Amino acid sequence: MLFSEPPTVLDVPSFAWGHGGLHGGLALSLVASSVRRSFPDHSLRSVTAQFHRPIREAFAIESRVIRSGRSAGAVQATGSASAGTCLTATAIFGADQADAVPIYAPEAPDVPGPDSLPPLEGLAEKVPVLGQVDVRPVGSIRPYAGAADPTMTAWMRVAGREAPVDACSVIFFLDALPPSYTAVLTQPRPVPTLEFSAHLTSSDPTSPWVLVRSRTVRASEGGWVTESVEAWDPDGAHLGSGHQLRLAAGTDTRGYRERA
């Protein structure tokens, strides 16, 4: 699903689910892959989506170009199922500029490589899509452990894949770790994504492995959580950044799930 151009109507197999429906990062990567045909000569620079309800059945992607220029273009997309609109998204495409500019990117943390770390077991029981992912944690990835630091770091790749990642698969990996905020909680509580924005670099990945670090940068008393995510390849090249708006929902989420 990640490495082939998706059709305009996509099935939602159970192995691709996250919590309660199609995994959000996978859904957004599929939308991005679908709309990039609109700008074959430009690179995908960013894509932002608002998630309005869980995607549990086949959904259709409709898109339209809202800007087309020599240096940049934009596409709006909507994902809909029989229950209504599931997500709305905007993608930005653009070319590198000829004039040199100062370069800055977050430095990759100094961590062991994936080959020296054991795989993490058990996540697929709660997040089916992670059954397709080789996860090598750096430090602790323990949701609901009551930790002091809401940060998670891990190497990840599609299980068994040796070919390098591409831009759309990086979007998936930016959302593949459990919500970092769950590390500081002590009781299970849904922390779904309502908005997810992925910003991609011009780096040309050479490996199937992606190092991902996610951290909660803000959490309000009302349960609204802002999460920041960074991704690098094994050579330290920065691949992209993610920003998420999450809601630490109450234990009774029936009303929320109907609205979401």
C-alpha cells in the first residue's frame, strides 16, 4: 500500500488499522501518493490533514489543484466513505531554488544503529498495522508507564523491506510510534489525532530504516496535546518533521467517536 500508486477508491484491510480504523499516518501517505500525480515535476513538500471520523470501510479520494506555478503548487483532497467525509487535506509541491541559501536541519540523536537493537514485540496486538513494521526502540517505548518524559525514539522499517523509503512512506513513519503523551499516563486513554502535518525535506533516502523521535511539546488541562516528530536516515540526513494535534479523550468516548 505504501510503495504503489493507490487507486482513487481504497479498501481498508484490517491489517492496516491503527486504533479503531485505518491508521492515520497510512491514510495520509496514501492521500499524498494519490495527489502527487498532479505535479510530477515537483517534489512533495508538505501535507496536512484534518481527521473527521474513523475510516473503517472503502473510501474515495477526490482532489483538485488550487495553485499551479513554476516553483510551487497545491492540491486539496477529500477522503469520503458511506458515513461521510473522513478527512480533508492540503498538499504543497515545489521545486528547489537555484540560489544557495543557508541550510539548517535538526541533528540526529547519537543512538545505536538498528542492527544492534532488539525488535519490539507486542505492539501489533493493539495496533494491527505495526505487525507489518520492524520496530527497534531506542530506550523505553512503554505507553501508560507514568514516565517523566513524554518522548519516544525508535528505528523503523517495513518488515522485510530492503529498498529505500520514499517521501510518502516517510509520512507514515512520522505517525507510526504510539502517541508520546501516553508515556506519562498511568491508565489507558485514547489519544487520537485530529490534525497531522508532515513537512518533507529534499534528502534522497538510501535506506529502508528511518529513525523517528516523537515528543509532546504541550498538553493542556483540557486534554489537548501538541506533538512534534522528527525523522532521519541512518546517515543522519533529516527526512522530515511532523506536527500533530491530539486529544486525550475521556474514558467514555462514545460521543467523541460519533463526532470524529
